[in-house]
Amino acid sequence: MSNDNCELGSNLLLGVDIGGTKVAAGLITDQGAVVRRIEVPMHVSGSAADAMACVHAAIRAVREDEAISAIGVASPGPLQLPEGIVLATPNLPCWRNFPLGETIRREYGLPTTVDNDANAAGLAEAVWGAGAEFPSVFYATVGTGIGTAFVQDRQLYYGRTAVAPEGGHMTIDMHAPRLCECGKAGCVESMASGTALARRARERLAGSANYNRDLWGGDLNQVTTRTIADAWHAGDPVATELLRETANLFAIWFGNIIDLLEPSVIVVGGGVRHLIAEWFPYIQEQLPRCSIVPCAECTPIRVARLGRDAGIVGAAALCTLQPKRALRQHTGN
């Protein structure tokens, strides 16, 4: 969504997307266009100040001398909102109860909004991406884990304590043999994320002496979702079975989501989005048995459109579309 021809101006927003290995930052127009984008490494093994220095480096590098009206930040959760405090996340061990929003606001003297990275990406897709033509959007980012957002009329849903919606931790099989990292049994994240899919492939292959080593390689520890996709495209039966099982898990999950929220569209992003998208027709065929909503299979399922820019664009969108969550400058009152 980068647009090098956009005219720079004082209405620019600055979006920051913090991850476990990198910090992305971008100058974003109020129409969601990216006029400048950079990435810097994120150092999470040192002190809180070391990690914060990476964030400052990204902000200063992308901002240069441009005037911006606000800063939006997307961070892995859990977070304390609206204060923008990072509580405790495996991706950011350097920060525990860290006042991320306040630190950025004090440094730059600008209104600052911090939110969960899945919420930010979901808002971006709902406003400027694959869900833009729909009044309500359920967004799922599928990669290492599964994060979700629900957007109704361009407003994020947060729930009673501003933690919702943690849709990736909905139980779809309470008898599943493996606990999710959250401590619950049978979460969809523990069964259908990219990490879970690769783990299930390794376990399946380890129990078989006859798998095609030309497709899967000799070291099962190196099997990834890309390996699975390549094997499936080559017609491998193990990969086909794994992906059909995973598609059925998504059908069960999406059926529950449709029963609960009946969104106008389901948008799937994240690193595994294109692989899952190849199974969208199959998933939709299964929805009538997984939902009581009439014509559940008519619910559109779309692949996310913004790609790597979803985090920074969504962070910027938080500034204009979720104003009640912004940390405003002190007025002295």
C-alpha cells in the first residue's frame, strides 16, 4: 500500500508495529496510504531501555523532519488499555508492566494510542483493506499464533475489561491432548496456527516410515508450513490430510464465530493466510454443519489485503478511529 507520490503534510500519522524481532514504522495519510516505511531490529533480550531505544530509532528514522499529528502503536498483548501498558508477553520479555504509551507520549509530546497488534491489523483491514465494503468484520491473523479482532461500523470491540476478543483461545476440542500455552485445552491456536500445523506434520511424519523424503526432507525438525504447502501442491497425501483436517478446524471455529457474531465478512491475515485461503471454498462448504445461522456458507471469507503494512496502517487508524483510547498530552489541570 506504499504510495511514494503522496503529498506530505501536517495531517500525517505515524504508525508503529512492534514485534519480537523487528520494529516497523511508517508515515500514514488519513486515507491509509503509506508514504514512508522503515524497519529496524528489535532487541528483546536486554533491558527495557534497550528495547525502547529500538522503538525510538524507528520513529525518528521514519519521521525525519515531517510534522505529524499523532502516533499509533501496535504491540503484542496482553496490554492494559487505554493506558498502553505492556503487561507480560513471551514476544517481549524485556517489558513487564512497561508504560509504553506514556513513554512515547512524553518523548514526543503527541497524542499516542497503543493497542493489541491484532486489533490494529483488523481495524486496518476493516477500514482500508479486504473488509472495507462491509459493516462488520471478524479478522483473524494466523501465523505463529492466532489473534483476532472484531470491528463494527469502524469501531473495535473490546469487551468489559478491554481484553476481547481473544478468539484464538476459543476451545474447539476440550479433549485435545495438548494444552495451549494459555493453559486451556483445545484452543484453536494450539491446533490450527502455523506453529501447530508444522508440529502436527512433524508428529505425523515421525510415526511413518514411508513418507516421501524428497518432498519433506531428511530432518523433520526443519518442517515448516512452507514445506507442507509445497508437499501438498506436489500431491502428497500426508500434506493433503493435514490441511483438510486444519480446514475442518477452521470450519468449526468460523461456524462458532458466525453463530455468535454473524459478521458481514471474515478476513484472514498473517503469515499462513495464503495457504489457508486455498481452502476457503472447502471451509465454506462445511459451514452449514458447523453453524445454525441460515446460509452460513454465504458468509464471505477474504484474504487480508494489506500484508506487511497492516500493523503500521492499523496503528495509524487507531489515532483517528479510536480517539477515546488516545493518551492525550497533559493540560496542566
